[in-house]
Amino acid sequence: MVRRSGSETREAIAVAARRLFGEHGYAATSVRDIAALASADPALVIRHFESKELLFLETMTVPLNAEPQLDVPVERLGATLVDYVTSTDQSVRVVYLALVRGSSVSAIADKLRSVHEDLFVAPVRERLATTMDLGVADLRARTAGSVLAGLLYSMWVVEDAVIRDSSPAELHAVYGPLLQQALTPR
């Protein structure tokens, strides 16, 4: 084992956990696997993070901020959001897949719901509420979230070959209007 400070050990464990959870998922990753990759004693994993579940929840965070994409006219919001999710970085895909695959664990399912609510629904609802009733804005934000979640599911979970292999321009042409219809009334 490598001799490190407590904060260095904690960081090494977190890096190893992110990698293994991303590659193998929650269920197929053990505390021993994480400790081995981090060159740490398995007891240190528990000492620093209390449990595998809490380690997962802390390390599998979505590096996503849709708010800059919301600063466009409402009529362009659908196309802008489709462009954003089809061009996100690989780390978003890894975390999304880890959360979906681990969602049979209630705390992970709660985190997935929280990511959906806090990073997408709430900011979109707030943006739409500037042009419509809050209740309508909430329903439209949630409907738009369902459309985008379906796109991500098709691309990343089931790896639908037609969706996955479509160019961003093709996805923009199909999903942009679909998402826009969910966001704004005709």
C-alpha cells in the first residue's frame, strides 16, 4: 500500500470508485475492487465514505449545467436542449448509465430522480414560468424531460443503432421540433 495523507487516500478512493462504477456499475463493483485500484486498504474505503452506497452517491455526480442553454428565446429552447444533450461529454454518459443501472438501489433511484428534478425540470420550469402559468410550465418541463430522457435512453442504454448512429444534425431535425412542442403551446 502507498503511504499517503488522509485527503490523498480519500481522493484516490474516489477516483478509483468513479472509474469502476462507470465501467462496471454499482452491483458489479466491490469495496475490495475499489481499494485495490486505489492502492488502499478496504477498511479505509469504509472509514472515508461509510459504505459502498454512500461512496457511489458521492462520486457519481452529473457534471451537467443546462442553465446557459436556457438563456435563449423560448421558441429556440427545444433545439438548443437537443443540441446540448447530443454533444455532452463522455463523463455525463458514464454517470447517467451508472445511475440508471444502479437504480434498483433506492438511494440511487432517489439520486437519479434528484438529478432529473434539480438539473433539468426545475431550471426549465423556471425558464418557462416567465411566459406561462407555473402549473403549465411544470407539466411542460416534465414532459420535455421525458422526451430528452427517451433520447438518452435510446442512445446510451439500449444503444438503438439508428438513434446512436444518427448525426447530431439529424437528431436535431427530429427531436428539436418534438421537444419544442412539449415546451411551448402552438
